[in-house]
Amino acid sequence: MSSQGRILLVDDEPQILRALAINLKAIGYQIDAAHSGEEALQRAAAQRPDAVILDLGLPGIDGVDVIRGLRGWTDVPIIVLTVRESERDKIQALDAGADDYVTKPFGMGELLARLRAALRRSFPDDTAGAVVTTPHFTIDLQAKRVIGFDGSEIRLTPTEWGIVEVLVRNHGKLVSQTKLLHDVWGPQYGEETNYLRVFMAQVRRKLEPEPGAPRYFITEPGMGYRFQLPQSEMTSIP
């Protein structure tokens, strides 16, 4: 069976690590495992996984700090897997740079679906793209890159890119919260509007000249989001 990708599993519970490894190996993933935050950072640097499934309650370095450490150098998709259920914990993990959040106990089918969605967001596809230019950034939809006004690359996580791509491809149109959740996270999502608040704030911090008064990525309260750009600033949009 050919490999579908390399996954780093991080959990201090051996039985969970074993169960995850067995299920993921059975469908073709290569697996690396870590039992602590320190080991997770070391293995991620050495093995360069395609995705990370991470428990928050780790000995040593906490899972949220592991996320921050990873985000210092990689955009690898990170799925948090934990018993913590509070809204505050979810927001903290997402704000640190996680892409998704699954609460224990969990169904293996749901976790695999979320992993597939995270990997789809991470890898470029071969669809025709466009270049959108503003005075503050340039978005290359085909290359999945954003370049700042000074010529430097603005790094977006796969989930941040997913939101940007959906909104830019629907330039000028209102994209409902439900559609954005479906398109970026998958059809099983629809109520997790807290995800959108967190990731839109991150997108604005990286791309908007004034994040508190967005010019390009606009919120339509209670309805959804819109990417707007004066026609004169647009190179092309499909």
C-alpha cells in the first residue's frame, strides 16, 4: 500500500497512541509518535510530517506551546485531540495556530475525515489560478502564495489559506458562515462559527493594513464574510 502521508501523533496515553497508529497505518499513513511536548518538537523537526495530531495535556511543554513552537517554522496542519471541552481552551488552541479540534472520546471516522480535510488544505491542487494584486499584498491562487508589498512572502497556515482562497474566488459576493465552514473544514461543519472568528482575525492581522478596520476581508454581521477589492486593483480573478 502506498503512503498517504506522514503523520506525527503526540499523546502521553500509550493506548491512544497505539489505537491511532494501528488505524492510520491500516489505511496507508506513515506514523511517528511522541509522548511529550519536547519529543514532539524534536520529531517534527527531524521527520517533517505532513500533519500533526496533538493532545493538549502533555507532560513538560503544554500542547498549546507545542503548537506555537511548530508555527514558528512550519505550516503543517495541526489537529488537536484532547479532553478539554471549554470554549476558552478551543479558542486558545486555534489562536495558537491549530487547524482543527477534536474532543475525546472521539469517533475514528470523524478524526480521519478531519485529517483528510486538513491534508487537502495543505497540498496545492492543479486547478487554474489567478493573481490578485492590492497595494498591500499579492495573492497567487495557483501557487498558493501571498507576497507582501515589500516583496517578502506572507506565510499563511493551510486553514488561513483556505479561507482566503474561498473568499477571493468569490470576490464581491457574500460567503455565508455555513458555506465557508463547509468549503474549508468539510461538510460535517456548520455550527463552529468560533473557528471563523479566530481565523479571520489571524488573516486580518497578516494581510490588512489596519486589522481593526478591515479594507479587504469584510464581516457581514450574522451572515458571513466578503472579500472586496476595487476593480482597478485586480489583475485577474476566475
